[in-house]
Amino acid sequence: MPELPEVEVVRAGLEPAVTGAVVASVTVYDERSLRRHAGPSEDFIDRLTGRRMLAPERRGKFLWIPLSEALEDGPSRSSGSQTPEALVVHLGMSGQVLLRDRETDDLRTRIRIELDHPDHGPLRLNFVDQRIFGSMAIDTLVQTRDHPLQLVPTAVAHIARDPLDERFDDAAFLTRLAKKNTTIKRALLDQTLISGVGNIYADESLWASKIHYDQSTATLTRPRAKLLLAEVRAVLTKALAEGGTSFDEQYLNVNGQSGYFAHSLNAYGQQGEPCPRCGRPIVRESFMNRGSHFCPWCQRVR
């Protein structure tokens, strides 16, 4: 599933192309991609067509594009016109948001949005999703709990800030982590505690900080917790610089290109390979219907 670096790469790629663009038309080819939208496809199309898109935003793995309140060259919406809304994009396991010209089609396009941009002219935004776990939806924007001027979709309101967010509170995170009665990897995957970290980057951060995934949070000292948070940031920053992690081309940026952080992985997916630190084999163990990858020598439970 795309994690913070992959979603941020998509957001940054969309920003210059969609900011200020007007939605000319919307075509829904598969209503399963509207499973998170509160209404039928006709409602989604009606509420999106004619709206001007604002700069895309992100929190953790969630991406959204705020929308103008009124129809371009038309009246304000009679119902809820004062309620800010956004197009929320959830990439799921294999969702892709591809920017194209009006002549380019993509296989497995579930939703197509035709745009008119004042500078770039006509564009096409294809939401492609092989496994159909991703979605698009129109959602209401609400105030965040810790910043009254910042708005997020209601579907994202419960999500914590991510460690690359300038308003992420290190001290509050460390205090909440110490009070958790769980294991460290489960804590990292808890999006209400810290967002944007999934299986790949949790394994990489734990390897970098020499912490076993099943280590109890109650036994993690504050210096080691600080080290872990620093490594989470370092791993996410490096992955972002390298365009994210692509496996089987399920994740692509808006231009259809793969990220190359997979070449920098030290633990995730490296079972049987020598640990880059000690040379002993990396091990994979089942964890929460997925896998944990670690070095049993470097990352022992303390």
C-alpha cells in the first residue's frame, strides 16, 4: 500500500497541474471506486463538475484536493455552498493518479476527470486502480483539533500528523508512545498516533534503530524512542527523495514512472539476504496478516 513518500510524490506531481484547473467533465467507469463517497455516481459527478481545484494537500497516506465553493461561471451551490469540500483520493493497494493529455487512455481507468487549466490548457486525470481497493470521494472539510485555521476532510480528522509535518509534536508523540500498552511496530502502524508509516517504512526504521518489531513500548527508553523517531524521519525523507518504493509497478507517480527506493531497502523484502550491518540473514516473520523483516542479531528484544 502506498505510504507517506509515495502519496507525497503524487501530491507534489499534481500540484502544478491541477491548482487553478476547472473540472470540465467527470466519467465514472466503475462505481466500486466511489465506495467512500456518500452518494451515487451521479451525485459525485454533479458536485465535482464545474468546480475549480485548489492546491492539493496531504496528511499521512491521505491526499485531497480542496474545491472552490461555487461553480465556475455559474451560481453558488444552493445547498451547503458555505461548507468547504474536497476531492479525497485514497490510493488503496494499487491506485494511481495519472496526468495525461486528452488523447491518452490508460488500462483499468476507474474514474476520468477532464480539466481545463488556465496555463496548461486541457488535461486528463485518470484514476487507475488494478485491485479496486482505492477510491475517490467528495468530503466536507472540517477544522483540525490543534490548528483552527487548518482544514482536513472528515475522513481524515482522526488521523495524527505525520513526522514530516512541521506541526508534528515530538514531545507529545513520545509521551503517548510511552503510555501505549502494545509493541513498537503496532504503535508505528497506529495512524491515530503517527501517520504515514506503513509496513515498509516501519521495518526500515526499526532496522536502522536496532529495535525488534515485537519490543514492548513500555520497555522502550526515551532515548531509544527519540532515536526511532529520528530514523523514521530519515527513512521517509530518503524514500521521498528517491520517488518512493515501487513493487510490480503497482505504485507510479503522476507521469507513470516508478520510484527507486526499493534499491535502498535494508530489511523489508530482504529475507534470506545478508544484513547490511552484520552479515547475518534477514528474517521474515508473520505479523498482522503481513510480514515483519528484521535482523535477529542486530534487533534483539531487550
